[in-house]
Amino acid sequence: MRGVNLGENVYVGYDVIFDRIHPELITIDDYSEIGDRCILSAHTRGSLTTRQAYPRTMAPIKIGRGVSVNPGCIITQGVEIGDNSIIGVGSVVNRNISPNSLALGYPARVVKKLEGVGELKT
């Protein structure tokens, strides 16, 4: 997790893989949790034969406050997950997720807006 920007009281499960080339592009806000065996990749990688046609790109990943990313998810570059959202098991998040949402699937899409969620009382 060296280089990843972690907020307070963040839980990171077992075998989570954070981008090893650009970990500084990953931000996880307070009270969020990342389930076991998730992958967060802030860059793409072309092979030696495709590098000129498809150069490496990178973009930040931002996981908001109070977000729950369930086990086995993949979060790709340039994604922002809004506060108080839940990402279902095994989902691939390749676009932004609005706050207070339940998103799941391959690719992940919002299936429900969550009501009655808000600021954590500490």
C-alpha cells in the first residue's frame, strides 16, 4: 500500500492489489472498505508490439467516504466512486459511480439509489 492515499479508518482486505507503478494516483477516503482480492489499477499497459499504437495511459482513482467495495472487484483508471456507495461482489468498475448508489456487474452499473444513508456519526 506504499504510496496509496488512505483516509482514516479505512479497511483493506487480504490480497488487494494496488497499482504498483502509480499508487499515488489512488485515493480512498475515510471509513471506506476494500474487500479481499480487489484490484485497483490507475494505468493501462500495452505490450511491446502495441505500445506505439496504444501508449500507456493513466488516470486517478478516487473512492469516496463510506464506500464499500466488496471482494473480487476490479476498479480501473479514471474512476470516481461517490460517497456512501456499495460495489457488488466481483464487479468491474470502469466508469464513475454516483454517490449513494448500489452498483454491480461486469461492467458495473447503478442498479439502485440508496436512501437513508449519509454522514457517519462518530
